[in-house]
Amino acid sequence: MKKIILLLFIFFFVTRSLADAADFSADYDIDYAVSPAGSTIVTQKVALTNNKTHLYPKKYAITIDTVNIKNVIAYDNKGMITPVISQKDGKTEISLSFNEQVVGMGKTLPFELRYDQGDIADKHGNIWEVNIPGIENDPTIGTYTVNLRTPTSFGTNAYTKPIPSSGRKWVKNQMIQGGISTAYGTKQEFTAELSYDLENAKLTDALYEIALPPDTAFQKIQIQSIDPKPKDTQLDSDGNWIATFELKGSQKLRVVAKLAITTYVNPRQDFQTKEITPSEYLKSKPFWETEDPVIKKIASRYKTPREIFDFVTSTLSYNYERTKDPFRRYGAKDTLKNPNDALCSEFTDLFIALARSAGIPAREAVGYAYTTNTKLRPITTYGDILHSWPEYYDENLKLWIPVDPTWTKTTKGVDYFDILDFNHIAFVIHGIESDYPYPAGSFKQGTIPKKNVTVAFAEKSIQTQKESLTTSISIPDTISVGSMLDGTVTVQNTSGSSVDNVTISVYSEPYPFTITKKEAYVPPYGIITIPLSIQTTGLMPNGNGKITVTTNGELSTAYYSLTPRWTLLIPIALVIIGFLLFLWTLFRKQ
């Protein structure tokens, strides 16, 4: 579906050639009736009012920014009007010649125009999206109301932007600010294949990191497969999944991860929120120059994320030509010097710098954003399709809230502050650092742009993976009484999904030793290590000891043999006995 805000250009043809549109005003009542299949009947009830005594409207023309128009009919009080339809450069022009002539100041000519439009509603994956065009701020438009009707088969309404101003109707000011965007469904499901090209230029073995897309409050990630599997995966301070691979000297390695991704517009109920250290997300960083005098002066005027969001969207303009060029990042300071040359990175960096300078914790998400129209919802298309957007921290909710000032600007006002959409997938989060870790799509070999990121809607419903925690106990087979028993308990998440609330309890027999470790969250292929150091005591006969580990209720046991301490004297005793036998033999010979 072309999600394009349709700008309505209205031309009035009158009896004298020099008359202009100010000679008339127009009131609109427009109804969008969406069918279960997604086609939409658009009905425009229009009333043209004369503003002068000696003029009357003879013709009316409307240009709609789509060619997906059919079944056009029109009529006025005297009957049907035969429309003249032309299509060119992706636009449709409908021209009407009226049957009646209404003369006199304040006189009104009512008429109705109806047509089917195929790109108002469309289903993407699990979600039905409906996008109704906005309008220009045309002074000849008087009242302008819009009504939307959708079938119950679309399911639960996920969001409507903006909320109708009056009952079920939207009004002129709302339509000028970007039109209507609404979605139906509870979650979106994607599949993705991400490739990471690693190269160890050293002659010796070395460890290399990649960032896999993480769980957030608005997305759930399942790794269906990853080849090769990482040595370990750990969670960094921003919640990124950092996977480690060991490369031999001069080795090249291509890591391919296949993912199942579920996105939500409301925070996941099963997501574990956590406290942050606010000061860490207020610091000045490269591209986020919070101490710059200009940044500080602007930030001093704003106290809320919304105010900063509105400033960014009203100040910057998107430069579509830059999407064709190799990526360059200005940073917040230089963005203010080049406000008409912005990409998503500039919208994001300026928001973060201003928010941090104003005392609001903020960070960056970099990833993928699904769009069917790169004019309204642009993305960087050099090489892989990537997009960035800021997040601010809501202290009351204990949540990072994503917003997208870029798309609010390019859609001419669609609200991407109060609620985002189902189409944003975070590959990495930048908060502690402004440019690390690197997102998928950044790991390339050679200078020729190529695609390392492929994302598509899931063809079937994503099934939740079963938790899989593997416990191993590494201890000596034999230990002498009185010695230290040193070992390690290792618990690894061997599944492709994160595991919440892991509790590991370790017990020892016959020597009392107990330790319990709790982890709120373990990423896929993540490892928890517990060192063991148990003092054995006493002079015991031969026997066995054991280490018991319980991991989320699953029992694992390892045994070891106990050797009495006096057995250590046996080798010495044998040497002494041998020496005495030697002396005795020597004495007998004499």
C-alpha cells in the first residue's frame, strides 16, 4: 500500500477567466468505508459557496496522489455528472462539470463525488493498517470533517492517530497536521536473516564481538539458528546481546543468524523493567554534545520530552538526496548548523543531546523499520536498510519509550511520539556509548555495498521456544581429605530465547557448602559460572562425596572419590621399606 498523504489541490473554473479560488469556499464531509477485503469507498460530500455576487462555479477538479482509483461517480442536484479522469506521474485527476448554475453571494452548490480507492487499507503480516490522507492548509476550505468505518474482522484497534476530535469524526486542523493513521491487531511477526562478516587480521587467536538484536519492552527475539554458535553471549548495560566468537590468526568468519521477531505497540507484560543510573544517560558523548553552548541554551527552554520532540520536528528538514550517498553522521552540534540537511541520525542525535542537556535520560535505537513508502517514512538505503530513532526514560513507568521525530516530520505530522507502531525493530541500543556496539548491516568485507540484512513478514505464527538450561559440574575425580576441592558449575542457556528468573543452588556432601545465585535474565547462549572452593577436613576412610546443583528445579549431580589423608604416606612408606630391605640384604651378605 502506498502510505501517501494525499494533498488535495482544488481548482475552481468560473465564468470569467481571471476569477481565483478566493471567490468560493468549500465545506467537506468525507466518509471512508473500508471493506473486509481492504478496498475503500470514499464519499466526498462537498458544498461550494459563492463569495461574490456575479460568479458561479462551473467546474471542479481534484488531484489525488495515487492511481489506485476506480468506479468514479458524481452527481449534483440535477443528476449524474460524467467525470473526466486522467492519470499521469502516479496521480489521478478527476474533473467535474456541474449540471446546474448557482448564482449569488452566499449561494451554495452541493454535490457528491464517490470512488473506490485501493491503497487506503492494507494488511501487512498480522496487522491491518489504514492511512487516510491529510490536506493542505488551503484558506478556501471551510469545514472539513472525516468519518472512518472499518469492519469488525480487522480485529482489535491497536492505535488511532490522532483520536477523533468530535465523536467518530476528525476535523480540519487534524487533517492539516498529517491525516489519520490507524492499525488493527495485537502483534506483528517478522523473520530475519542477519549476516556478520568477521576478520582477524592478527597472526594470533583473538575474540570478536557482535551485537544480536535484543529483547526490549516492545519486541521479543527468538534465534532460530546461528552458525557458528557463539562462545558466549552476555548482556551489556544497555540490554544488548553481545555474542563472542574466537577467530584463529588470519581467519575470516561469516556468522549467519536467523531470527523470529515479534513486535508490539504497547509494553510487553512479561518484560522485566529495571532501574537505571540516570547520570549515565545524561553524559556528553560524540554526536551528543550536551555541553555545547547552543545546545545548552536551547535545552534550557524545554522541560519535557514532548517539547524537545516538537522542537526537533519543527526545526529540521529531511534531505532525501542524502539517502543515496554513503552514510555520514553530523552529530547534534553540526545538525543545528545544517538543519535542512538532516537524515534520521540527525533527528535522533539532536533529540538525545537536547534531552540529556535538559536532564532527561535518552539513548538511541538503530535497526530496521518496515516502510512501503520511502518518501513518507524514509530509511537509509545505502547497502542495508537501517533507521535510527531516540528513546527517553520514563521514571514512573521504569521504561525506555521509543519515539520517531523523523517520521513525524516526513509524514507531515503523523504522531510518532505518543505511540510508535509495529514496524520498528531495534538491532542495537546506544546509551552508554553513542556509536558502539555496531548494528547488523555494519559488518561488511570489501568496499562494495551489499545486503547483510533481510527482513520479511512471518509466513506462519511464531511458536515460543522451550527454555533450555544445561548444567555442567567440573570437579576432580579424586580428592584427598584435608585438601581444597576446587571446581566450577556452569549453566548455559542453549536455546535461542532469553530465560527469565534463573535460580541456581549448589550443595555439597559430606562437607557443608551451600551457594545460591539468581539471574533475572539470561540471553540466548548466555553462560553463568559459579566457582567452587570447598575445604575438606578430617581423617576419613575411603568414600565418595557429591556436588548437587538445582537449576530452576532441574537436578544435576557430580561425584568424587575421597581418599584418607594417611594414604598420602603410602608412597613414602614404600620408599622407606624398600630402603630397609636393601640395607637388610646388604647386611646378610656381610
